[in-house]
Amino acid sequence: MFRSYRNRLFVIIFGVSVFVYLLSFVHIVKGIGNNIFASFLILFISAFIAMTESKHLSYPIEKLNKGVKRIIDGEYDYNIDIDVSEEFVELSRSFREMSHKLKSTYEELKRESQELLKKNNELQDYYAELEASYEQMEAVTNELEKSESRYRTLVDNISDILWFTDGEYNIEFINNRSVRYLDYMPDEMTGRKITEFVHDDDKKIMEDLMNGRISMAEIKFKKRDGSILLTETRAKVIKNNENEIVGIQGLSRDITDYNNAKKEIMERNRQILAIGNVTQLLTKNLEPRDVLYSIAEKISTILSSPLCTIRTINESGRLELMVAAGELRDMPLLKELSLSSDENVKLLVSKEITVLDPNKFPIDDNLLLRLKELNVKNVIAVPLISKDKAVGILNILTTSRLANDISLLRSVADSVSVAIENANLYDDMRNWYFRTIDALAHAVEAKDKYTKGHSLRVSKYAAIIAESMGLPKDEIEKIRIAGLLHDIGKIGVADSILTKPGKLTSEEYDKIKQHPKISRKILEPIGLSKDIIDGIEKHHERYDGKGYPFGLNDDNIPLIAAILCVADSFDAMTSDRSYRKGISFDEAVNELLKYKGTQFNPRVVDSVISIYMRDRKKMERIKIETEIAN
């Protein structure tokens, strides 16, 4: 059996062909061509051979066809086993391999189809969601377009300047308010640094805003014409997830009107405070001239005036200089001004605040030159009226007309008029007061000719000691009064004791020691200052605590009393008495040094030594003048 199908096929076809050819040759040679039976026989034999061989030859084809159909039907496990020839064996094996691969491929395709189907279903769902999202996005977009339109309308109509810059301060957006406030179109400003439009004085503050160091500040922007727009600017730094600055959002509000209103309020407040301060001065326990000087100083400071003067009408009918304040107060000023001047008469009669030309105002020539250097252009003359009567003039030298301060000056003028009236009353009362004190002091000294002038000298010694120690004027005045009255209590001591030429007995000395307490009883009813009365009552106390009447020591003794103690002892040592002769100033000073820290306050003694070393004649002059007067 031929193993090669092609060889077998060749042999069969070749053999049949030879067989038929031989039979045909025989038929021709033998003459049997006329024999129909022989022809049919030959035909039959040929057909039988062909059919038999065809069946054998078609078997592997049919089996192969059957396997293909089975595989087409999905039986990928179907095995074709054709062993009729090597070719078909090889073909069977290849077919099986193909079947297995088809099965694997089918299963892979099936799996992929399932995956594709699943993904298709997912895509269908996603598409449905996408379609829904698209519809939603379309609705949101429409809403956003409407919102953007509303937002842009809002931004364009907001009353403030809204701007946005990148991290380098370049303007990316600015609303239309830039036209109204800065006279720039938004397109003109976009792309430029916002600091280009900020005044040089505020660039550093603007950078602090942009860096987030501060959140709000007053910023001056420059308009196109170079003028200034004052704004209240707020800024917010925008950062990304990496904390990097991506932009700055800002809002600038015009506060010009607000600032003007604030200035107006501050100006009114300044005027109210000024009036309040001046009014407070009237209630302080100061000398009237000090009150007038303080008022003039305040006016000079408030109105930035280099010179402010207050003049009053004196008994001779002239305007007398009371006080001067300001940086030019020490310049040569005319002590008196004539009331015969038409300007002054007109001013006082009209009782109205008037602006005068410095060149036409009676001023010393040296002062006039100085005023020109300071560009002083006006003298504001304010009549001082009390009880509908002119009592003086307040003159304020300024560089402007002070139109906004007229109401302030009217109010201050009323206070100055009251102060002048108080000054006059104070002078009258002070004169009466000192005449009363002098009378009391003379009443004491009249009892003993040896003590005549003693109270006056003690008063003057005590005053210069207080000045040397740097005490204020009101304290010096108290010490001066206390010196005059320090022995007023001796009125209650018998003359026989006060004028006794010899040594006093213990009982007599005890009565003498009562005079400080008697002084308090005499002086308290007339309303003298408590400091004065305490100083008088305790001027015989000693620093070491061995004095009288209370035995006080060290700083428990009032300073007025300590000063009186030294002044009283110094004059007593340098004055003649009925029982001894006075010692010299040098000896008295040595005695003070000797008892410094025991009988006398060391500070007070040091002050006396300083005065004596520096100006001895000043103390000697006090003694000489009082002796001459008596």
C-alpha cells in the first residue's frame, strides 16, 4: 500500500489510463471495435475501477469535511484521524493543532467578548451618565453664564476699586471704577505693576499688604493728572497647594470724604479739648499771671503761632503786656501800646476778631525782621471782653488767617477775659492778704524791739533757700508767708517772758515752747494753707528728734518747717538780743555746719552754704535792707 497519497493517486490515474489505452489498442488491433459488448465491458471495468478508487480517494476528504463541519458547529475537541497517507496524517495532526488553537482562540475571544460586553454595558451606563452630566453641565453652564453676567454687573457697579494681580504684582484684572477714581481705563492698567499707581510714600506699605504682613492700610494712589486718591486698601494673598503665591486680590475704597470728615471731627475735638484745657487752667490753684501764660502757650501750640501775647488795659489807659508765649516770647516786645491808635480803638469798640498786617502793627523793628523770616503774614487780634467791657487784647501772629479757628478764638477769648478778671481780683486780694500778714507780723515785733525786722528777714532768707533748692513758685510763696508769720503765736506769750534780759526758767521756757501751737490756733480761722500752718507749727522741730512741740525727726518734719528752722536760727544768731550780741555771718554759717544732721536738715544747710559761697552779698543785703527799713 502506497503511503503517499499523491503517489497512489498518480499510480491509479496512470494505471487506469494505461489500461484503457491498452484495451483501446487491442480493440483496434483485433478488430473488436465493432463488438459493442466489449466496449461496454471496457467502459464498465473502467468505471468500476474509477468508482472504487474514487471512494477510496474521497474517504479522507469526506472525513476532513466532516471534521470541519464538527469544528464549525463548535466541537473544537473533535479529533480527525486520517492515516491513509502521510500527507493526511500530517494534515490530521495540523488540523488537530488548528482545532486546539481555534478552541483556545475561541475561548479567548469568548472571554474577551464577555469583557467587551461588560465594558460595553459599562460604557452604556457611562454614556448615560455622561449624557446626564452633559445635560447637567449644560444647565450649570447656562447658570454660570447668567451668574457671570450678574457677577460682572456686580463687579462693574461696585463702588470700590476691585483688582487682582499675579505673584509679581502685575495687574491681571481691575474693574471699571478705575475710570472714575483714577481716570484710567482697565485695559490701560492691565499688565502693569500696581505699585506704578501708588504714591512713593506708600510703596513700602503697599508691599507689606501684597506680602500679607498686614491686611489693611491707608494707601494713596496717583491719578492720571498727578493728584492723589486716598484709599482704604485691603489685600488677600492667594496661594496654591504648594503654598506658592499665585495672586493677590485687593479692594481699594475711596476714603477722601471720610478722611475729611475725620479731620473735621478731630479739628472740632481739638478745639473742644483746647477750650477744656483753658477752662481747667482757670480752676487750678495758680497765680493769675501763670494762668494767662499757660493759656497763651496752649494757643501758641494749638495754632502753631511763633508769638502769642495778652495785653490788658492798665490804669493809664494803655495796653500793657501781661504775658508772651511761643518761640519769639523772649524777643524785644513793646511793654505798652497806645489806645489812641485808630486801629486799636476800632478793634475794641467793634469787639470783633480782626486780621491785621504785621507791617502796620506796632512791633519792634528787630521782631519785624524775625517775623519776615518766619513768613508771618497776619496778626489775629481778639478783643477781650468782660461784662460787656473791653479789658484787653489777645494777639496771635500766624502764617495764615485761621478762618477755621475763629470760633475757637471766641471761646478762648471768653476764658482769657475771665482769667484777667480773676487776675485783677487776685491782685486785690493778694495785696489785702499781705497787708493783713504784715500787720500781724508787726503786732508780734512791736512787743520786742530786739526782734523788729526778724520775721521779714526770716521770710527772705527762707525764700532764697527755697529758690536755691529748686522748689516751685507756689511753694516759695508759701515759705515766704510762713516766714512772715512764723512767730505769730508769741502774741499769746507774756511780754515779761519775751523781753526778759536774763536766762529763762524752765517754766518760762515751757511757755515759750507753746507759741507754735498758739500760731495754729490764730491762723486756722483765717483760711491759710495747711502747708503754711504746718510749717509754722513745726519750725522748732529738730532733725535729731529733740525739738518741740512734737519731737519729730528726719523726713517727718515738713520741708517748709525745716527751711524756716534754719532761716530762723541763722537770723537769731546774727541779730542782737537783750541778753547777748549777734555773731558774724561766718560764725553763723560755721554753727549751721556744726549742727548739720542733728539740729538742722542737712539738705537745707547745704543750700545755705551754697548761697553763702556763691553770693554772700545777697544774704548780707537782706539784713542791711531790713535794718534800714526799721
